[in-house]
Amino acid sequence: MFSFIKKGLDKTLGAIKEILPEKVEKIDKTLLEEILIESDIPYELVEEIIYYLPPSQKVAREDVRRVLKAYFKYDTSSITTVQTPFVELVIGVNGAGKTTTIAKLAHNYKKENKSVLLGAADTFRAAAIEQLKSWAEKIDVGIIYTQQGHDPSAVAFDTISSAVAKKIDHVIIDTAGRLHNQVNLANELKKIVRICDKAYAGAPHRKILILDGTQGTSAINQAKAFHEMISIDAIIITKLDGTAKGGSLFGIAKALELPIIYVGVGEGRDDLISFNADDYIDTILDSIFTNTNG
């Protein structure tokens, strides 16, 4: 797991090394502050982190780790996938890597010997339907789709109904990342959620928001808007390997109080890994401190 997280944080760790070429046993708070800001942790959060550290000017790894870990108290919540089918609704703006992430998630389930059915409910863009169909073929999973412009809620209903009939383990439904305006998008997403519940009581069991890691903390406002629309349950961060803004996960976790369940660390189908806050924090601290305990 560490090697995967390290791969995802490679650019962030490189930026830390430029500020701190040699690891230290204890770090000066001023230097730590610079590292945290450079990693794209919001400034007000950096001030908070520094405030909660011991009063001495130099601080040890275990003190920094204790404070950083507090921001991922929401990481422990996770919905058990006991329902069959377990229905997930995937939300996110165009360009965040939503469709690719759906494919990676489906591939992960397949590796667990689970059956998967995709629903192409982003009917706003023909390209989105074609992209998801292409991925379904590559990873050999079923897909329900229709033509561009058709009712996305109908696609969601048909996908879930088919999965129930065929006793499929996992249903993953794609949704539009944008419509002509925010109100249209909100109304459509709310309707899809209602229709999912009609197709199978309790569905969708998890509403996942996809956030582009290269946007750093600027993704927070986007996330808040989606959360207000339909109450997001969990977050996946994509393209973590493509940015030096790896610290933005602290800001996202703090602002949204939602669990980050996966991070994307590459283009391959196996490059969606379960997020573990301990591994994430320790990988960052390993680039700062000489001692690896904590």
C-alpha cells in the first residue's frame, strides 16, 4: 500500500524535498508551515495545525502526526456492501476522471469476484455514453445505456431493475457533470436518487463524488455544491499522481467531513487504491523526519 500511496504523492514529496533537502529528527515550526502551505493545505488550516502543536519551536514526528490524524476522523465511516445489488451513484464535473474512475472501481469489484453492471446515465453528452461503453467492453462488465438526450432516470431505473433480476452484486451509475445550469443539474440528480429508490428500496446505497486532485483545495467549493444538492456519502480523489498538491486532502476532509474512500494514482485500471489515512500521513512524514516511528 505504501508504494502505491508514495507513487500518488511523488510530486508532493518532491516539493517537500526542495524545501527540506535533508530529513530531520525535529522540525522547526516555520519550516513545517512552509511545507504544509506548499503542499496546498489551506492557510487557515496550517495555522490551526501549528496552533495545536506543542509550544516549543521544534516539534517531533509523533506530535505532528497526532494533529494531522485528527483531520481524518471521518475516514472510519464506511457503508457495508451487504445489499445485493449494492448501488452506487457517481457524481462529478466533466474532466475530473469520473468515467475512468467508474471503470477502475468496477475492475476492483471484479478482482473480488463480484459481478458488476454499469448504468450510463450521463445522457447529456454522447461522448460520456461511448466512453463508458468502451470501458465496459475492456473490463468485461455489463452496461445499460440509451441515446444522448434520453431520460437519465430511466437508465438508472432499468440498470437497477436488471441487476435485481440477474442478482448482480454491484451497480455503478454514471451521471452528468453539468447541464445547462446548476438548477437543472440539481433537479436531475435529485430525480435520479428518487428513481433509484423506486427501483430498489434504499438505493443508491452510496453517492460518491469524484474530485480532481490536481485542482487541490479549489475543488472544495465544487464539492460543497454537489453535497448540498444530494448529500454525498463519500469521496474519490483522482489524478493524485499528477499534482504537488497532495496536502489538499486535509482541506477536503476538514471542509466536507466526509470519508475519502479511494485515490487515483495513475492511468492503469489497477491504479485506484483504497485510501488509508495512516499510510497517507506517514508517507508525508517519512519525507520530513529521520525516524519512521509514529
